Amino acid sequence: MREVSPQVEQGVQKYISEVKEAIGDRPTVLQEVDFPILEEIFKKMLIKCGIAGEGINFLGPERIVADYRYAGYGGSYSPEGNVIKIYDSERAQNLIGFLREEGVEEDDAAVKEFKRLAGISALIHEETHAVARSVCVKAGEGSSKYAPEGRIVRQQLGYQIDQLKDPSQDSDFVEDVDSFFAAFNEAITEMIAREIFYEYLQANGLNSTPGAKFAQKYLEGKHQYNVFIVIAEKMADKIARKTGQSRDAVLQAFKRGMIEGEVITQGESREWFEEIFTKDFFSSLEKLDTYDYDAAANFIDEWFEGELGSGTQ
């Protein structure tokens, strides 16, 4: 378990108490998850990536908050507080929109199961962030001119590096140092999370249920991370051709790099990637709007001569 400062832990426990009081005894996704089975699957995944599976920062329900005061598919992980927050997938507009496109009634049993499984999928994604290496840089003594002592001013989670936009202001807003590698980090995280999610469904005998089929169709169709998963896969294809490795081996290396917190944008890693993809490739990536589907599609066509899947959005 990651160390959390007493001051931050006090804030985390206060937040957990506030949420529990606000939502009362309402059932949440936490009651749906078999945490011992999920932890074993995570350990197997790490071993598959060449990482020891013991002593991982796998968070149990005591450090996961189902903050159902807010609607939405997804959640967040705080490296500083070592806590996961999950939103109310039952009221998530993107899931409701997907169901309308599928033409199914929202009170259908399969739909209710799908929403529960979508919540578990989101939890697994955040749990994957929690397992990855994180580094928090705090303002030191005498640096109060720029930020209060002890305040996080820069953090790394997996491939993603963030820093406070204005450390002198009392705000939690962070700004991506490199917008593409924030998206790349999410893409690799989601690739790992889906692999674990599907194995979790199989371990619990849920992989062939109607709700599970809806979940797979949603995740592999109009899902926000799929554009960047496609880019990561095409990058793996090109690296495999250049190095003579298999595509799967390259993808495993991507996954291991994310878990271990490799810094691709600096030093030898950057030089190695630029040798394969050129500096222009990285310049284009760093200017790419992570939420602009058309720009990402054009980028893929320009650099890989490939098409995005028709269901991706």
C-alpha cells in the first residue's frame, strides 16, 4: 500500500465519511465486485508483463469511494491520496445514449446488468491506474513563494506527467505536460483494464450473458479511448516491423512501461522512438487534440495509411 501523509489521509477519510452520509445505504458497484478474484487477475496480468505480482498497490473497497452524488461512466484515481472515486453509471448519459441507439428499454434486465458491469469496468480502469507507478513531487521548504510547502506541484502516473498550471493559486487544476502521452497513458491503461475485465467476467461466469455482450459492444465501439488505442496498436505494428519483434511483444512492452512509469518523452526512450517514427511524428502527436476524432483519424491516415474502426468515435 502506498504511503499517504497524515494530513492528506485525514482529508481522504473526511471525504469518505461525507459520501457515505450523503448516499446512505444505497447499493453501489462496490457490493458487486469480487475483490479477491480481481486482485488475483491483476497479479497474473503483472506477471505476464514481466513484473512481480506481489506487493502491488491493489486497492480494496476501503479505499474506493462510490460517489453516487454525481452521474457518469468512469471515475478517477488520486496518487496523492491513494484513493479511487467511481461515479454513478446508472445515470451516465453516454451509456443511456448507447442503449437508445441499440433500441432497448432501460428497464430490461440485460440493461440493468450492463450498467452494473459498466461500473465494474470503470472501477477496473481506475484500479489499473492505482497499480501503476506514481511519483508526486511536493513543494519544498522555502518554496512558498511559488507554492505552499508540501503541496503537490508535479506528478507522474504511468506515462502521464502533470503539473500545476499555477502553483501559487489554491487550485487542484493540473495541466498536461504532454497531451498525447496523457492520452497514450489512458489508451494503454484501458487496454490492460479491458483484458482484466473480460477475464473477470469469465472467472465469474458472466462472459456470455446479455449484459456482458452489451458491455463488450459498448467498450469496443463508441468509447472515448478507442481512437488512441488504435494509434497505440499501429505504433506497435510499426515497431514490430522495424525491430523484428512480434506485435504482441511490443504491446506487452507498452503495458509494462505504463505500469513501471517509463518516461517516453525524455532521454534514450525519446531518441529510440524518434528514430523509428521521426521527430515530425512526435511533433504532430504533441499537437494532436486528444478529444478531436477527425484530427486523430487524419493523423492515422497520414502516418499509418490505416483506417479507424467504423464503430470508433
